[in-house]
Amino acid sequence: MSETLHVDCLVIGAGPAGSAAAIDMARAGLKVLVIDRGEFPRFRIGESFLPRTKRALRRLGVLDRCMALPHARKVGVEISMGDHRYGSRTYFFRDTIGDGEKDAFNMARIHLDMMMMEAARDAGADVRTTCALRSIQSHGDNGIIANTDAGVVHAKWMIDASGQASSLGREFGTRRYHSFLQNVAYFEHFEGVIRPSGPAAGCFGLTVLDEGWFWLIPLDDQRTSVGFVARETLHRTLDIPAEDRFWWAVERTPIMAERMANARGPSRNRVISDFTYRCDPFAGPGFFLVGDAAAFLDPVWSTGLTLGLLAAEQAAAGVVRLSRGARPAAERARYQAWASRVVGRAFELVEGFYDPAFRDLLFAPSQPRELVRGFVTLLAGEFDAIQPATAMRCLALKSMCAVQKRFPFVPRRRPFRLRPDGVTNRVPLAQLASKVALQ
Ligand SMILES: Cc1cc2nc3c(=O)[nH]c(=O)nc-3n(C[C@H](O)[C@H](O)[C@H](O)COP(=O)(O)OP(=O)(O)OC[C@H]3O[C@@H](n4cnc5c(N)ncnc54)[C@H](O)[C@@H]3O)c2cc1C
């Protein structure tokens, strides 16, 4: 039977961002209702995290719970250009500037998200799954009224953490897509994948192609998440079913064909849209947007969860201050400025990856150690607390990029092409994985 509920804050979505916000607000004594239209535990992609994610989870008091779940330590990123022409480059989190976390971890989201949702419940939030937001009747600084599967909810404030569904972004028509980051991801979990080894052991494997890139994420002792992200120019013109595109790309990419030679897993892949967007403004009368509901960035540097947790912390703190009498307009302005700055920095890092000049620098024969440290500190997810030492190094790197573009001073590095005109690099499928479905 439909009820009428009165709460301090309604959170839409019990993913990591929504749960994190709920934990903080419930601990501050607010009455919090979290609704999620899904059923938990549930699958989610996005399994590789940053040192800054670890720090955010530590602050929330859930890092120990996290580390008790199946996971793999992550020490940095190994980058190759698809074949063996330029070898590979490795960037380690241990080189970050400052006293932040010096490593991170990877984990299947089915574990992480369930743990976060339970932690929100333990903190005192009322978390209801298979319970969707249906519509918003009204919103303003004097409260919001929402129709949900639990009934009509009267809340003083609302946090939209509905992920790519972007409930409020859609409602208000504020979602804006990036001009060229309109990718699609094809992925699955496998056993028997050859992972980065030697000095690169424990690294996220990033294989760059002209038309996209591969991720290789060790999840635990056995399982590895492997995905292929295709750029718009490729996925819009490829004449094969979407569920077959992962293996299509693996067969043609020398490094991936080697790594997947003995892989066991599904023969067809999952597919997810990977279009970069933002729903600006990030706050309005009665509400805040956090996580993917606010902005989604191409996942090449694994920034998603970090941004979601950092935004959740800020939005929750804003709601707590409002509950203590802060001025709504001031809180909105503060959050908007914070989110624009932090999301903007992450956007820059992602756009950098797609800039050929930046890739040239990543593969430069010699690299000034201090610039590498600046880059790695950003890579570690320090978007919210960039120290002048990091900012200076990143600025220098940006200037070098601009010079490289016009007057190349390090060799140009063209990534491997999946579709070189008229040439096929295909490795015979028979030589690849046995492709037996995992249990
Ligand atoms: C291909 C790909 C690879 C990625 N790789 C990484 C990575 O390696 N590292 C990383 O950090 N990030 C990665 N990401 C991004 C990461 O997945 C997201 O940033 C992260 O899941 C965002 O968390 P969230 O809590 O904002 O949203 P979600 O985890 O998506 O949670 C949103 C919740 O809202 C619920 N919901 C939606 N609509 C409603 C409604 N109307 N009513 C009630 N509930 C609703 C949903 O059921 C869902 O549970 C990747 C993303 C993609 C697409």
C-alpha cells in the first residue's frame, strides 16, 4: 500500500555515490531515505580504483570492510600502443607527490556496491531497493515532493545519485554530451588472462589503439575484467553485431591476442554506452547531483568512483549545513563551484589521453622525473586537493603538449590501428581463447 513519507533527505540511487552521501548524512543525525530501482547485489562495470578512492573509503570508515572482500592490489598503470613497436611505459602511484595513499585496488562492483549499500543501512539510513523514483511533483528551497514506488515522499532536500539514468538531468533537460567522447564499451570477465608482469605486476593494463583502447583489470587471484572501448568513428561504422565486437578487436590487436590466448570466458560480450556528458548545474533549489548523475567521464583513467565519492562527501556536507540553518543559495553556489572545478580537472586529464601530443610525451624516450610525478599525482585522483607543486608540474606538462603539437621535439607515436587500409592483422580465432563460459 502506498504511504506518505517525511524525511530530511531523499537519495535517488544506492550505488557508491548515493550510499556514501547517505552514510555521512545519517551519521550526522538526519533522517535519510535511499531508494534504488534495482535489486542488490547487482552487476556494475567500473572496477578499478584510484589511491584517492581508497582515501575516501578510509574517511567513510569502510575501507577495512572493503579490503575483506575479494580484490586485487593496484600499483599503477602500464600503457602499450597495441603492438610491440614502442614497448610499454609504466606509471606507479608510489611516485605521487605528498603523503596520500600510494596504491589502490580493483574489485568486482557486485561486492563493493553491496558493501556500500549495507554500510548506509548500518549508519541508519532507510535503504529500499526495487523502489524507483517515478516523478517529481515539486522542488524548491522549502522542500521537494516526489512520487516513488514507496509512496509520496516529502523531503527537505534531495540528492540525485541515479547514475547514468541522470533522473534530474533528464527531468530538467540539462544533460550535455561531449563533442567527441562518444564511445561504446564491449567487455567481460575472464580467467587465464596474461596480466602485466615483472616490474608492471599489479598494474592496470591500458592498451591504446588508434580507434579506442583496451582495459585489463585483475579483479582477484583468478578473474580479470577485460574491455574494449571503441571510439565513435569505429563503432558507428562496424558491420558486426555489438556482442561480437570484443573478440573481433582482440583478434586484431597483437598485444591483446597474446594476453587472451588462454583466456576462458564468454564468447559474446556485454555492451555499454560510454558517452561522456555533464548535467550542469550540479545543484538547484532543494537538490544536489552527485556521481554519474552529475557527470560521466570516459573511464580511461578510472576516475568515476573517485569523483562520485568526493561529490557525495561535498553534497552530504552541504545538506548537513542546510539542516543547521545555512543559506540555500550559498550552499548551492559553493557546491557548484567545487564540482565545476573538480569535474573540470578530471575532464582535462581524460581529454589529454585522446590528444596524440600527450601520448607522444607518455612514450618519450626520456621523461623528467618531476613531471612524471605531477602526472601520476593527478592520475591518483587528487582532483579536489591539488597542491601547488602538482599544479606547477601539470601546467608544465600542458605547455609541453602544446609545443609538441606544433613543433614535435619527441618522436611521434602512432598507436596500432585496427583497420589499416587494406591490411589485415587478424590472428586466427582458433589460436585464441577456448572461450568456455565461466561458472
Ligand atoms: C565502460 C565503463 C568502465 C568504467 N570503468 C571504471 C573504472 O575502472 N573505475 C571507476 O572508478 N569508474 C569506472 N566507470 C564509471 C563508474 O562505473 C561510475 O562512475 C560509477 O558506477 C558511478 O557510481 P554512481 O553511484 O554515481 O552510480 P551507479 O553505480 O550507476 O548507481 C546508480 C544507482 O541509481 C539507481 N537508479 C537509477 N535510476 C533510478 C530511479 N529512477 N529510481 C531509483 N533508483 C534509480 C540505479 O539502479 C543504480 O543502482 C566505468 C564506466 C563505464 C561505462
